[in-house]
Amino acid sequence: MKAIRIKEFGGPEVMKVEEVPDLKPGAGQVVVRLRAIGVNPVETYMRAGTYPRKPSLPYTPGTDGAGTVESVGPALNTKEAARFKPGDRVYIAGSLSGAYAEQSLCDERFVFPLPASVSFAQGAAMNIPYSTAFRALFHRANARGGETVLVHGASGAVGIAAVQLARAAGLRVVGTVGSDRGRQLVAAEGAHEILDHKAPGHFDEALALTGGRGYDVILEMLANANLGRDLPILAPKGRVVVVGSRGPVKIDARHTMTRDASILGMSMWNATTEEIVSIHSTLVAGLENKTLRPIVGQEIPLAEAARSHIAVMEAGAYGKIVLIP
């Protein structure tokens, strides 16, 4: 099979297509023939060698994808029936072998059914974007129906997931975007109000939309740029969840004191197996009842993976970038 291999840390050009042996599942494992592969910003940091978790070289990047089950290993518990059989449509929430490839070896627990109404490209958009948004909203911020949430970067993959999940849970949703195309997308996905994050006064506008009360929850995708301005627009007992940051930030901690506010960090690396399985059980139900509708922004051939790493870091994100083997 063909796979992207990285033999040294560096720029996008270090990703090379190679022919590697087909995969075989062990006990409790599944091999998935991938039809689409999700690209995430974290993979660019790992490739560059700047992420705290450095994979051993050489390696195949990626954790997200969707396709069909190719082979199933023996069950760890022989008393339990196998969850999948060859030919089943699935998406994956993690890969033992790396997902930028034609096949992926997966822990069976992290493979989930993909409804027939959902495309493989949409399935590849599920894992990191939707599990991140779900964990940020409900595991970290404990968001509840009736609260108001501000989603920064709402037209990106995590942002769209957050808008859909928050609306389904009964929250009032305000999103920020950087383009007219993004505004149209976020409006179509149900945000109540949309702001241009390029406008100098958009934080004042955001506060005005709450009548001066502030936000119960803010999902922050770029804390180094925004966190200092998020704190003054929090409601009493408001929570900021830091989903992403690209550097240090200076804040006035008095804004947390006067509001009894919280700044919460979040990484999917910290989620337990039980949490991951629970999250994806809920996400599969959302796909089935169509409250969740992954948006694919670009489809790029696997051989052009380097281009996907450039695209995923560009400003003005729109939906999910996926690779097609």
C-alpha cells in the first residue's frame, strides 16, 4: 500500500509517498481501507518537531479517516461478538499505524460506524474536530442549555462542530469569522449572531450582543491573540476553554477575580478511553439524526499531502481539509 512517511522533522516537503507492506490486525484490532483522511493543525506541529509529543522517526502521520473495514483480528474477549466485519463503513478515532495512508491499523474500540447518509470525506472530518468541540463544551466547560457561547474561528472544522453541537444542546451561539464565505457557512449551520474577527471593535460588539452581561462560555482557538480580550467579556462564573494557542499571552488576572471566572485548558490527549468511546457514541447518534453535518472545505490527493499542511494553517479556515488516497 501507499503511505506518507516522515523520516526527519521539518517543513511540509519532508512528507514522502512510499510503498509499504499491507497491514494485518492483531487481537482486538481492525484494518480499515481508508477512502478519506482528515488533516489537523496538530499534525503540522508534529511534522515540524515543535509539538511536545514527538513521534519516533520514521512515522506515518494522522489519526483521522473513514473507509471500509478490510480485516478484523481475533476478539480480546472471545465471549463477545465482533463489532465489525469486512465491508462495514466506518470512521476512525485514532490510528496505530498512522492515517496518511491507504490502510490504517486501529484499536477496535476506536472504530465507529459511519451511517450510509454520511460521505467518507465527512467521516474523515469527525474525530479531532468533533471530539475536541464536544469535550471543550461539555466535559471542560460543562455548558448547559440556555447559556450563551462565543465560538472563535467558527468557520473552521472545530468551530463548525462547536456551532452544531451547541445549537443541538440549546445554547445561544455567537461565532466569529474572517470572510464572507465563512459568514454564510456559519449562518447556515445555525449560529444566532456572527461577527467579523478582523474588525477592530468586534469584542465590543460581542459584549453588546449579550446586553453587557457577557458570555457563559468562550471557545478560544487562538489564545495568544485573544485570551486577554476574552476575559473582560465573560459573564459571572464564565469559562474560557483554550482549544488552541500559538504562543504566550499577557492577561489581566483581575478579570477572572471579579467574575469568579475560569480559564480551562483542553487537549484530547488527556481524554480517557471511556471518555473517547462515550463522546463518539454521542457523535454517531448526531450523524444518524442529522444534527451533525461535517463540512468538507477541500479534498486533496494523498500524494499532495505537503499542500494540505500549508492549507490547514492558512487564515480564513473553511470546513475540513481531507486527503483522498
